Amino acid sequence: MSKTMLTDAQLELNRVLALQPPDKPLRLFFRDDDVDEDEASLRRLLQFFAEAAVPLNLAIIPALLTAEAAGLLLASQAAHPGLFSLNQHGWQHRNHELMGRKCEFGVSRSYAEQLDDIARGQERMQEAFGDGWFPAFVPPWNRCTTDTHRVLCARKFRVFSALRSAKSEPVSGLRDISISLDLFRWQGGATLRSAAELYAEFSTQLRQAQAEDVPVGIMLHHKVMQDDAYKFLTSLLHVLAAHRFIRIHTFEQLSELPEPPKPR
């Protein structure tokens, strides 16, 4: 990743942002997955977003959540009100599929099995955080079935957040606020994508967001983030800070906004 490439990519992002009407907010959100333990990588991410005063949605694995991690998250919320949203990331983050792609709530699981696991996850979230968590559901590996959606509606979840793509199916009864940009490639292990590539894709997604009036979601994984990932986030937030119409949200804040009109 060369400095020239990064500078060119930042300039292109600025050109895209310059086309946004100043009276029309452009909405973004960050989601960090696989929160379970009190570890240095999680503390670093929380400190980064606290110092930047940028909201962050944290997807928590209920069955693996330790008391120490719960205490850290509650303390972070208390120190920075409205900044950290705590959300449910499946139940155990366990693959149940014998064939095909990994999935905790996939075709091998019945409605009753999914209901039991998701309800147990809710109970653990309530036990750990009381009313301090928001009922947004993030399926492990960003995939699930229509039975999962039915369970989430029955259990009164308000938001569903997976990976948005051209193949995404509508989520009936839930506000779909899915991520669109992952900092990493995962085949063969986590590899941070180049800054030039990330800026180019982010610019493309912003153009789509401007046209469709949907938020752009950026997925993070604190467990694998190193200095280069934080360098990219720092440069991205620096560019975004120059534009007053940028709004960065929690899931709860986005769920309270009017939904964009459905495509005809």
C-alpha cells in the first residue's frame, strides 16, 4: 500500500462526498463481531471509538460472554453514553452444517431448535446487561434461514444485521440494517484489504447509498485487527470528519429513522 495510492483513493472519496447534497445526511454505521472476552484487542477498539467519539455496534456471542467482558462493556457504556450499542450475535457461534458453508442457524436446524438457542441468547444478554442491550440480531457467518427471521419476529427483535449483497432477500417484520463493507478477506485466514481497494469500494457504496437512501455499514473484527487496520480507520474518519452531513449511528438510532421506500 503506497502513500500515493492512499492519497489518490482519499481524493476520489472526497469527490464522491462533494456530490452529496449538504442538506441530505449520509448515514453510516460500524459493527464489530465476535465479542466474548475481556481482551486487549477489544479494549483497544473500545478506546479507539471512544476517543474518536464515533458510535459502534458490538455483536456479542451470548454463550461465550465472560463476566469480565460484560463488566468492561457496561463500564464503557457508562463512561460514553449513547456510543456503544450491545447486540446479540447468535448463541454459541457454532457451526451446525455438515455440508456447505458454515452456519449456526442454517437449513439443518428446525424452527424449534433455532427458537431455543436464540431465546437462550436473549436470556444471557438480559442477565449480563439488563436493559443496556438493544435487540439487534447478527447471525454468525452473516447467514441464516427464513425460519430464523420468523424466530426473531416472535422474540421481538427490532433489527437484523447480516451482509448486504445483490442476492439478499427481504427480511419480513424486521428492520434490515446489514453491513456492506468488510475490512478483511477471510479465505485462508484474515487478511486486511489494501487501503486503495477499501477506499474504492467505499466510494462505490456511497454512490449507491446516495441513490437508494440506505446506510453504509462497515464490519470490523477486533480479534484480528492490527496497527494497519487502525491506520486505515484513522484516515477514513479524518476524511469523513471534513463533511458535516456525515452521520454515524447505532442500530437503535437507525431503527428510529423512517425506512427508505421499497424498490418497485
